[in-house]
Amino acid sequence: MGDLLVDVLREAFTPTTAAFALAAIGLNFHFGLTGLLNMGQAGFMLLGMYGFAITIREGGSIWLAVLVALALAVAFGVLLGWPTLKLRGDYLAIVTIAAAEMVRYLGRSQNFNDLTGASTGIRGNEFKGPFENLSPFPDRMVEIGPFALHGTRSTSWWLVVVAWSIVAIFVVVFWRLSRSPWGRVLKGIREDEDAVRSLGKNVYSYKMQALVIGGAIGAVAGVIWSLGASVQPDSMGRPTTFWVWTLLLLGGAATIFGPVLGSILFWSSLVLVKGLAALWIPDDVLSQQELEPFSLVLVGITLMGLVIFRPQGMLGDKRELAFND
Amino acid sequence: MKRSLDTRVALRALVVFLIAAVALTWLLSTQSTAVATEFAGFASASSVDAAGPPAVSEALALTDAKVATEVAPTPEQTAVSESQSRVFQNVFNGIVFGLMLALASVGLSLIYGTTGLSNFAHGEQVSLGAMLAYFFATDQPVSIPLTPWEFVIGWPLWLASLAAIAIAGASGWLQDRFLWGKLRKRGIGVVQQLIVSIGLSLAILNFLQWWIGPNRIRLSKAIEVRQQVGPIQVGAITMMSIVIAGVALVGVAFFLQRTRLGRATRAVSDNPALAAASGIRVDSIIRLVWIMAVSLAALGGILMALYDNGTKFDVGAKLLLLMFAAVTLGGLGQPYGALAGSLVIGVVVETSTLWLGPDLKYATALGILIIVLLVRPQGILGRAERVG
């Protein structure tokens, strides 16, 4: 029981949680501010991690790698937005989900084995070096309170610090931008596109900016995720996008801390549910390997329940809803 | 008026399909002649005898027995007919695949037409059908989640399939009765419903994995013997699947075109408010559409499992985007458009393996989807209307 509590608390601050919070902040630009149904956030994340990992593997510096990751996400966003931002919302949903899957299919295709490593992906030791060399933490296990993490390698204290700093930066960025005139135009588009158009704003261009910025944040999230694990195309399939959506809606779309709170709650409660189920439900009813799908069934039901009964999430304001048709 | 419109729509579909077919054969023939001339040039340069090597002439004998026996094959002919037979085979496979895809996407399109919902859980209805059929048909012990008992059902495949389709249909009724109907009544917008359907798809997908397990399963142990029919190879199970899929699709068309209920369905699809005003019970029509759509998807899942010689809990999740591509290509909400779109997508997906690796075949369909949205967002059959 005590171990479970430590596990749950540990999950609350792992780099994965930070990466998903970041991806949700990106999605918050799309959906929360602008009302865009981007169902391909995992595609942005995957492109980001490919750009980062491949650049470093080919000998680029870490800053160049981040730039490449961002550039890929920007290009992807422009490419996606160009045909679809003039269309109705559900078209954007279909196209983004299709495009994200296409990125994954191309990434795991044997044709690009030399570049992307096909379905095995890119192993951590091929691209984590430069990042880990920057670490000021010792190169061994470090215990802080009940939590033991490595100082430098993979899912490390170094990555935790960097990941949450980036999350903090983007929370501030979101806060400032959403309160700016630019953010108000986006909210206007979300509420009534035609009204904003009649004020002489170029709705298409604003939507494109939101899509690109959110996508770039998604790419950064992908980079952080890959630094904690490895580049693996199949881990960035549709379920990943859906998780980002679930945790954004859980925390509250269009809110400043919603994505962060949502991510922490989502991943901690997933660990909690699995732990409790393993403790209380006998093994012949729910075996160890059935725990994962079981908990994901609960995620699906949570998403449905949230959207139906509390679309504003935990922190949101019922009057400021991102859903409109 | 209605009539003439329908024939026009059908004509347009035919024209588009013909153009696609012509373009495809043209592309392929230029490619194969390129190969052939290369081959011929090579042959003359090295002055090989007119008779081809045994392996090649054997392949030729398969495709065109007469030529093989009467005329000594030249290398040129061999190259052409060999690549052509591959093309024919792939196009045929594509049509079969497209028919099965159509079973699923017609339902998706009907649901979109009558309710405006892009149902992201529709792929899971396909998997559900296949998994249910497996559950009833397999001779392995099965169990129901959260119950400790294991038992063997082992029904014959036809009975299992019928049971699976019936249960799937019932689940469609349940879904509309207790989920989508309620949401509509509460006035929840289609965007919210779309995200609800995503939640539902996550739930069903993982439920199926929990229930059936992550391994590839087979509905039937029979090994299909393929026979040569003209330029293509086809087996009995495939023929049967084509017939069943064809009958089901013709049945849907008959229903939509000739029956009162079908006409009411099209009316709701056109304009729900107007349909309600003219005395059609919109909610029962939508419920019927849900039952139909889910049963058709289940049938598609079962046939696809037989055709592919196996299936998996996430088969539908992979198909979902192809369905969306087909439905968008045909025009969202147009059932015949979904049929035409599915055939095009099926053929494209299968023939793309001639040039690209098989692991990229779904990617081509998604590419088409994006191009269609760029060029003609209302689809082949959709009316030109503002969709933004």
C-alpha cells in the first residue's frame, strides 16, 4: 500500500507526465483557444522526436536538433492546415488523424529503415548523449525522499528538472498569449468565426498560427518523451492523441493549469487504478496482463463521461466552453 | 426529380470510376511496356533464343494457356503478361477488399448523413463483429471478462456469424437507445459527440483486447485452395465473401431506394427537420440506421477476417481511417458515395503494393484522403456546398 502511494506520487512528476502536459498545452492552443479539432497531436510529437533524434545521430548539436524538431512540426502544421482550415471542424479532425497515422506508417516503413529505424525506432543511446552530457547532476542513482531516480540517464532527475521547467515556461507563454489581443481573436474564432471575420480579421491565418504554435509545442513534448524513453513510432499512435485529449478535457480546456493538472491526475490515477485492481481483484478474474486494457477501458469511459457531464473539466468555466459546432 | 438526380449521381460515380480505371491501366501499361522494351533490348543484345526460360513460360501458361501452347513465347510477351496478371490480381483483390470496406463505410456514411456524427467508434464495430464470431465459433475455451468460468461454444461458422451479427445489431440498438439518443435529446453538439465516440472507441478497443487477447486469431481452420480464373487466382471462400458482400450491399441499396423506410431514411439524411415536419419519426429512423450500420460493420469484419485468413482485436481501428477516406472521397453522408469511395480506396490500396512496400499501403489511402480534401472537399458524389 505504501509502495503504491510512492508509485502514484512518483508518476505525478515523471518526465512522461510533463511531456503529456506539454502536448496538452499545445492542444490547448488548438482546441481550448481556437476550437480546432486536432486529432493528430501524436503525429506532431512523433515528428518532433524524429527530427531531434535523427539530427543528433547524424552529428548535429542539441540546439540544431531542437530547431529541426520545431521546423518539422511547423511544416507539418502548415501542410495540414492549408487544405483543411477552411473546412468544417470534423474534416480537420479526420485529416489530422489521418496525417498523424501517415507519419507513423512512413516512420515504421521498411523503406526508411536507414533513417527512422523502421518499427524498432531509434534506440536511446543513439541520441541521448548530448543532452545527458549537459547534466549537472551526478552520474548515479540519487534518492530524494522516497523517490529514487538516476541523476543523469534516461528518466532522470535532470530530465525531470528540464521537462517541468519547459512546462512552466509554456504555461506562462499560454497565459500571456491567451490574455493578449491575439488570444482574444482566437477565442473569438472559437465562439463565432463569422463575427470575427466580419471584423476584418483573417480567420484562416489566425487558425494557422494557432495550429502551428500548438504543433510546435507538441514537438517539444515529443522530444521530452523520447529523452525519457526512446523513439518508437508505435507508441505515438492514435491512443496517444486520445490520451492527450482526455487529460486536457479532464483538467479543463481553455484553462491555464488545466493541461498540467489533467496530466498529473491522469497518469497518477492510471497507476492508482492498476495498483488497486492488482491488490483487490483476484488474479483469476483479472490477470496481470489484463490490467492494462482494463484500465484503458476506464480511460475511454472517463473521456465519454467527462464530455457528457462535465465538458468544462475540473478547472474550466461552464460559460467558456470550447465546444461549438 | 428525385429519380433523375439519382441517375445523375450514379452516372457521375461511374464516370469517375471509369476514369480512374483507365488512368490506372494506362499507367500500368506504360510501365509494363517500359519493362518489356528493356527486356526485349536485353534479349536481342544477348541473342537469346525466342523461347523463354522454363520458369517464365510456366508463368505465362498460367495466364494465357492458348498463347503458351500455340506460339513460342517471346520475352516481350512474357514480361507484359506476367506483370499484367499481377496487376489484374491486385485490382481484383482491391475490389474484394473494397466491397468489404464498403460494408463498413456505408454504415458510417448513413450515420453521418442522418445524425451529423463522424463516428470514430465505427472501426471498433467491425472488430466487434469479428471477435463475436470468433467467440462463438472457436473450439478454444473462451470466457467473459470479470467472470472466472471458461467454456467452449464451438458453433459452426455460419451460425456463429449470424449470432455475431445479431448481437452486433443489438449493440447498435443499445448504443442509440442509451447513449446517442440521449445525447441528441440533451442537445449535445456533434463535436462533443465526436469526442464521446472517441472515448467509446478507446473503451471498446481495450475491452476487446481484454476479452479476446492481443493475439491474431482465425475464424476458420480451412485453408483456401485458390483456382485460376482467367488472369486471376480466386478461392471458394473469397467468392462466397464477394457474393455475401454484394447481396448485402444490393440489399441496402434496395432498402434505400425502394422501401418506404428507406425513403424515409434518405429524407432524414437530406433534412431532419423537414422530415420530422412531414411526419417521419426521425428518432426511430436513426435507431434503425444504427442497427443497420453496426450489423453491416460486423458482417464486414467477419468477411474480412475470412478473406485475410485471420484477424485481431484492432483490425477495425486500422480500417477506420480507410473508411473515413472512402466516405470523404465519396462525399460525407452519401451511402452510394461510400460504396464508390470504398472501391476506389480498395483498388488503390491493393495496387499500391506494386510500387510501394506493403507496409505503406494504408498510407496511400490517407494520402488520397488529403488530396481529395484539397481538390474536392465535398467528395465525388457530394453536392457542391459550402463545408466551411
